[in-house]
Amino acid sequence: MADLDTFRRETRAWLEANCPPEMRRPMTSEEDTFWGGRNAKFSSEPQRIWFERMRDKGWTVPHWPKEYGGGGLDGEEAKIVRQEMAAIGARAPITSFGISMLGPALLKYGTDEQKREHLPKITAGLIRWCQGYSEPNAGSDLASLQTRAESDGDDYVINGQKIWTSYANYADWIFCLVRTDPTAKKHDGISFILFDMTSKGVSTKPILLISGRSPFCETFFDNVRVPKANVLGTVNRGWDVAKYLLQHERAMISGMGERGGSRPLGQVAADSIGSDGQGRLDDALLRADIATFDVDEAALAAAAERMVDLAKAGQGHPAFSSAMKYYGTELNKRRHELLMSAGGINALEWESDRSGEGARPRAWLRTKANSIEGGTSEVMLGIVAKRILDLPGA
């Protein structure tokens, strides 16, 4: 305990000395997020400084081994880093699907060569990754995917299409599910493979959403040659890797329900509605709704901490991430519903400078996809019913 107390004091002092004041302010737009990658650009000098200091410390991913650019911290130490960052409102130095999704799968299933090749580039923000899972006819029923990878010497030749590929038009590499044995049963014959998005035959097309933004893409593969050495895990057993990665993806998506570095909902609402003589939000009904929301948000944060602790102790339930994904996304939708209510008619402004080009309604519309991405809410509830509550099937 004394050692952890010392580590906490040292962590607090280091963060105070190294986190720029600008990186302790709530994020206001997507420009505040640093994704890394070959063509990455920092939106500000403080953003660059903060990322580089955390990278050099090994704290872009504190719990990963030092040999891969991580901090080599144990579970308790990594938790302290998260807590102390939250205490000063420090932003994450980088947002990365390589960290939140692919990295854990690489650590579990990757060869030594694959780990040495990819993990240090992830922690250093050198490569931006995207995910090739869903297809036009394989969404909730992902295992019915039809993208083919045919053997040709030392390579696979990949043909097919993926959809809802987040930020594929900005990504450097993709982790992708392909069918390597079309004669096998649906969940068999699938392999998990990594390849460069600049490979000949790869193309992307952004999908415009009702929010007016385009974070998703259609991704096409036309005779794309990929070395067989890029398969992660065992050939034809990629579904094992996919399921493991989905647990981490759903845990990541559940984080949408937490406030993170943004301002408290009550403060944001007060900007539009104002406060009464006692300093309270000047709308009793909305104030009660926000208070209820704040309690639920705190409960989600506590559950997330418990999920991490159980996972580190080897006691985590593999289906718990589905429960968290469902609750977190529903909570995020509630947050944006409340923000729309707080903004009144002004929250409907779509393109004016005053509204930040409709930032609030666009964000609200974007949340409608939360209950679909990473597994629909209906699928998540089915998993919870079957695997956690042990309810009988229909």
C-alpha cells in the first residue's frame, strides 16, 4: 500500500508538471482528438507536447509492456494513472482503435514478430487502424461474412466489401475478417488478417449520415494481395480472435456513456437556460432529469472500474462487455437528448456560426447509431439474457 501511495504522489506530481493547461479543458470538437497515423497533424502545440510527453513516458498505454512502448505498469498502477488524469481533467493523449481494440488481440494471439512490428507503432501513434468486420449482408449476423481470401503461394488474394468501416478513409492499416475456407461451417473457415490500406486494390467511399457528417465508409477489396504471415492467430480460427476483440470494442463503446473530459451536463445546460437565485439550473424538471442522469453516469463509471478490476484478476465474465455496451450507449443517447432539451429552439440551428455549424443537433443525430454499432442493442440484450441471466431460449 505504501508503494502505491508513493506511486500516486509521483504520478500526480508528474501530471501536474507535464500536462499543459490547454489539455485539461473540456473537449469541444473532433479537432480536440488526436488519432495518430502516417498523415497525422496536431491541432495545436499543447496537443503535440502532451502526446509526446505521454508517449515518451510510456503512458499512451500505461499497462502494455515496456518492450512495445507501454509503461509496464500493473493493474493497480494503471488505475492510479487513470484516476489522477481524471482528477485534473486531462485529455487522453491519443484515441486509437489500435489501442482499444487491436492491441489486446495482438498481445493475446500475435506472434513475437507481429507484436514487435505493430505494437510499438500503435503506442507511438505512427499507424492509424480501422476495422473490417461488417458487410452489406453480414451485420448482426457477422459470421455470415463473404469477403474471400484465396490462397496463392505465400499470399492471400482478397476480394469483397466491408461497410460501416469507421474512418477507413483516414486509416493506414486495417484488421479484417475474411473467409479462407468457404466449405466450412459458418463460424469456421474465417481468418483474422492485417494489411496496409495503401495496398493495390483497396478503395474507400464515405457514407453520409443524417448528421451531415461521414465517419463511416464502404471499403472495397479487388484482388488485394496480402502475405499469409499477416494472419493473426490460427488460419480458419479467426472467429476466436474476432470474439475476443469484440469484448474490447464493446467496452470501448460503452465509454461513450461516461462524461470523460467534457463538462458536466448541468453546467452545459445552465449556459442556455441560466440559474435561479440559489445557483441551481433554472428549470426544475430538467434539473431533476439531469440529476437522475448524473447518478446513472456515476454508476456506469463504477461498473467500468469493476469490469477492469475483474478482468485483471482473471475473473471477468466475457459477456459483461455486452451489458456495458448496451448501458453506455443508451446513456450517451440520453445525454444528447438532455442537451437538445436544454438548448431549446437554439439547439435546432444547423449551419450558423453561432451554433458551431450545428454541433449539438449533429451530435444528437449521430448518437442514433450508438445502439447499432459494435452489435445492436437487441443482440446485446439477448447475450445478457442468455449468458449472464441464464434465461431459457424462446
